[in-house]
Amino acid sequence: MGIFTRNDKKVLQEFIIKSEHNYHDIEKEIDEFLVDLQSEYEENSSVVNEFNELVNELREKLPPTDTKRLLDFSNRLLRVRRCARKGVEALRELSRDQHKLTKEIHRDYDEYLHLR
């Protein structure tokens, strides 16, 4: 005799279908965010280098206080770029982890519940 009744199995199958649908929706959304974030990062990654070139050109023409302000601003831009890179990497890891989790849960359903 099985652990689950016919009605229990039906409820579990519906739960499995609904949860798999939700996991795939989340995967799709994370992947879309990752693609958007990566493309935005790649488009704007050269801005800091261009700004640093401009700062180097203006260094000789500006008074020391303005040069210092520009260099400080340049350093803050470098931190923003590092933060953006970390954001892309974190979202990539989240996407990978979500894919793994979805596969593991699918295997668990198949292995332990024998409903398919």
C-alpha cells in the first residue's frame, strides 16, 4: 500500500506543476535581468577610462584644488564601476543557483514522489 492516496497524488501533482511553473518564471525573470544588466555594464564600462583620460588632459590646465576634486571624483567613479561589476557577478551567481535549485527540486519530485 502506498503512502499517498489517489487524491493526495493528484494534489501533489498539481502542486508540482504549479511550483515548477513558478520556478521557471523566476528563472526567466532573473535571466532577463542578467542580460539587461550585462549589456548596460558593457555599454558603460569604458566611461571611467574616458573620464580618466579627460582628467589627465585637464590636469595641467586646472588649479590644484580643481584637479584634486576631479581626481577624487574619478576615484568615486572607479568604485561605482567595481560595484556595478559586483552586481553583474552577483546576479550571474543568483541565476546559476536558481537553475541548479530548479533542477534539484525537479529531481527530488521525480525521485521521492514517483509521480511522473
